[in-house]
Amino acid sequence: MISTQRIIYCPNSLCTYPINPVNNSLCASCQTPLIHRYLWAIGASVAKIQPGEKVAERYEVIAPQIWLDTQPGKLPDMPEKIPHEIIPYLQLYQQRLHLPQVYGFVSSQTEAVGDILLLENVPVDEVGYLYPALTKAWQQATAVRQVYWLWQILQLWTPLSELGVASSLLKPDNLRVQGWCVRLLQLQQSGKPSLKHLGECWQPLVVTAKTKVSEGLQKIVQQMCSPLADLKTIAGELNALLLATAAELPLILKVAGATDKGSEGLMHNEDSCYPNSNDAIDDSLLPRVTIVCDGIGGHAGGEVASQLTVQSVKLQIRALLQEIAQQTEIITPDLLQQQLEASLRVVNNVICNCNNEQKRVGTQRMATTIVMAVQVPQCVQTLGGWKSENAHELYLVNVGDSRAYWITRDYCQLLTVDDDVTTREVRHARSIYRQALQHPDATALTQALGTKDGEFLSPFIQRFILDEDGILLLCSDGLGDNHLVEQSWRDYAAPVLTGKLSPEEAVSSWIKLANQKNGHDNVSVVLTHCRVSPDYLVPINHKKLQMETIEEKQVEIVPEEQLPHAEESESAKSSQVLLELDISAITPTSVSTQHWHKPLVVLLGGLLALLVGGTVGGLFAWWQLQPQTFQQMCKQFPLCPPRR
């Protein structure tokens, strides 16, 4: 009797018996995790292919346009020349949290109907079902989430418009939602829609929006439909409504972090993270700031670079949060992103200058990756008329290949995009993702802190709103490699969300898993448990921000690629001022408050002065209070003052 059981092949090319039942999670022969990769099929002939059929002897049709690749370890067919119609997918690769990416093609048997395009990273769950359409989920969503979904769509409007695919945002069935996140099924090219078209598309949603936000949304839609519609003004008003709505939710954060050398064969730990077990629990930055750095340049370089980065960034973020706390008006996401980018440029130039002074070249230059999360507690007037001290904003910054994940009881989302050769080749439309992974230097870094002057640095900065219970996980590639987080999140994150496991225990367990399964690298894990459930509503004590004594910490190496040239920036000039300072001649001084409503150039200059003062003051305090540990670190740097 012929078996009709659905099968899937093990991706391990060395597996002796790779055939498995499709419901298996591990290969029965070699215990390799099986990959269930669901694809979205696009083409004139797709509608004629019925569920249950098999295409090209590998793709099983699960539902209309949803195909399962039963041989995920095998490369899909690729065109010799990249078709023009898929270029927007490639150039928008950094938006992969919201957009699908090209997987491959299936050649059509009939030239008249053309090839079939296959997309991966589509809004399909783990068993092959589409996530709900935004219009279907709308009425059950909270007021915060309704506004948040529209805000995400508006953020996608400009990049999609620039590539001629903004009409993708006007198709109700094309917009899917995975929890908080808006995701598109595919990109569509048709005409040049205006904000009026988008406003008209939103109108049916606004009519059925939650009462507390319906009036505000209606006014915004009216502006969008006006002949004088201004995107910046509309974005500002939508952001204000989003913050005012989110600020009514409670927010409790619990954080834990640790770094580990890894396997016995590794001599040093070039990772650094914040917090870790050595950090004071009353640190004023906790639990709002978390950092993971993975050093590059060996023990004498990467270890120093990652430690210096963590300590310097902490000083600058403390200064930034002090400034934010003094503001009476809402600070826009664009402006906050500029401040975070300026902070990284300052740190970058400190490391870069040390490389130049020590005449380090090529792979000898010390550098570090960074992934950092900053929960910004802006004071906001809520829709209920009372003042809230927290608008639930979270900013995520990354340079390099350290990663961030958002995990709930139902899903695990990779939030960051690696700065590596694969990403570069895809974004420049020179290669499809699966092709680029075959490049011999596919995982080589294209940027890191310290490799080039700050004017060449292009950090990826994203803004999120915390509107659900979840875990924000930051990790170095010691855990992130080989999809280990995606394979293990249910075992380690879900127990934290249900109260069965503490954040500290989860961090320890994840590090042990990384050492067992990867084991080739140092590993750092920082976990923030975010809770907005009303059941967890408790008073939060807001402590006054203060200077902290810097502690010594620990850190790895990766090749870099040439970065594009850019014009000299104001932040680069400010970085040079910091590099030329004589630390031994500086004493901590107070810095006058800047006003956020001043012109942007003045604001940036003022804040950078504050950051420079804070960094130098903190280094001076470290030198005075802990001279031995300061000198141990500082002997690597020609800029440091001699020990008295």
C-alpha cells in the first residue's frame, strides 16, 4: 500500500535518513530541528493549483497561495538576472519586520503565464494559517493597538512611496496583523496614491474605532483628505494620540543580564552587557536601559572596545534621560532617534581615535557591535486628562550582528537586521537573500563601532510602543547564531511570562543552552520582562538620575566591509572635541538645560555638549574613585592620563 502521509526533509545534508512526517519538530534520524517554511506564491497560474498538489516535486500547496517547502535545505530556483519587479522587496529589506522577502521562483510550464514568485517571511503562522487581516481584527483590538497599527502604516508610507509600491498599504486584505505588528502579504505596484487615498482607506476603520480615540482619528483622517495635507503634521498628531493613549496603561519592567566566556576552549570573554551580575541594583538607568556588545579585535582590542562602549553609552543615555525629564512638550521620534545616533557617533569616535593613535589597521582595529534598548519615560497628558510619567516608548538601536527579539506567549519576532554582507547585497539589489547567504563572507560585518569615523556610521534605530506583556531579549551571536532563539523561546520565555521562571533563571538557562548548542563564541543575554496587564498595576518609584561609578567588565572579532562615504556631520565634529580633551584637567561641572523647541541645529549642539560633558565627567569620576580598575582598562589607550 502506498503511503499518503505528508513528509518533510531534514535540512542536514549529512543526515542518513532525512525523510520525516511533516508534523515532526526534530528529525527522527539525526535530531536536527526541522524547518517548516511557509511561502506565499504569486503568479497568473497560482489560482489553478489546488491544495494538496505538489509543485516542482518539493512545494506542497497547503491553501490558496500558501505553499510549504518540503526540502528547505535545498536552494530554490533563482533567475540569472534579478527581475525588475522584485527590486522593491530587496531595497526594503530593513523593513523585514513588516514586509516579506523574495525566496525564489518556480518556472512555469507555459510561457504565457510566466514564472511563479515565492515569498518568505510572510504573515503565516507555524502551521500554515494566515494571520488575521487588520480589518477583521480591528474591532477586537484595544484603543492603543488601533492607533499603533495606523501609526505603523504611516511610517511605511514614505519608504514604500519612494519605490512606487505605496498602493500595497491600500489593500485591506493585504494588511495582516501579528499581535502589535502590521505585516504585508506582498508588494503591489499601481499608480502613485496620495495621502488622500490613504485617508479614505482609513475612514471605515475610524468609524468603528474605540470611543476614546475615534474623535482624534477622525480629525487626522480629515486632514489627510484635505488638499493641503502635510505628512509631517499628520504624523505628529497621530504620534501624540498614540502616546496619550498608551500612557494610560501600567508598565512594569524587570531586567536581568549576564555574560559568559563560553566553551572551555575560549580564553577570553570579548562580550560586555548591561546589566550583569556586577551592576548595582539601584542604578538609576535600570530597568530602562539594556545593552549588549560583542567586541572585535581580540583580547587586547575587542574586550576593551566593548567594555568602553557599554560604560560610555551608559553615561550619555543618562544625560539624555535627564534632559528628557525636564521637557514639558512631547519629543518627536525623529528627534529622539537623532540624539541616540549622535550618542553612538561620540562613542564610535573615541574607539576610532584610539585605533588611530595605536596605528591599528585592517583587522587589527578594535571595534564592537552594539544592540541597545532605551525605554523613554516621557511625561504625557493622557486622554483621561491626567498626567502620566511614562508614554511606553521603546527605542532599539543596533550596529553589527547582535540581536533583539520580542517574545510573547504566542510568537517570537526578530526585531533587528544584521549589518553583514548578506544584508548589504540584498539592500543594494545585487542578490536575493538565499543567494547572498551562499557568499563566502556572508556573515562578515559591514559596520561596527570603531572601524571608521562616526560620519560613516549608520545605526539602525527603531521606535516601538509597549502595549502587551512580553519579553525583550538582547543577545550576542553566541546565542543568536543557528536560529537558537527561534527554536528555544517557548522553553525559556513562556515560563517567565507565566511567572514560573524568574528573568535571572531564564538568562542563566539560555546561556547554558548557547554553550551546549553553539559553544563557538562568547555569549551575552539581557532579558527585560515587560508587563502592561492591569493585574500588575503597582506604584513605580522614580529615582533621581545620578552619576554612577564605572565598573570594569568583559568581550570577540569579525571582518568589516568598506562603508559608503558621507558628508561630515555635526556629531563627528563634536566627537573630535571629546577626543582632544585632556581628561586630567577636567572636573565635573553642571550643564545648563537646553530647550527642545529651539532649532534643531542648536538642540543637537547643546545635547552633544551635554553628552561630551557627561562622558568626560564620568571618566574622571571613575579615575578618582577606582584608580586601579581605571588604569587596568586605560593602559590600552594613549588618551588616558598618567597615574598619580
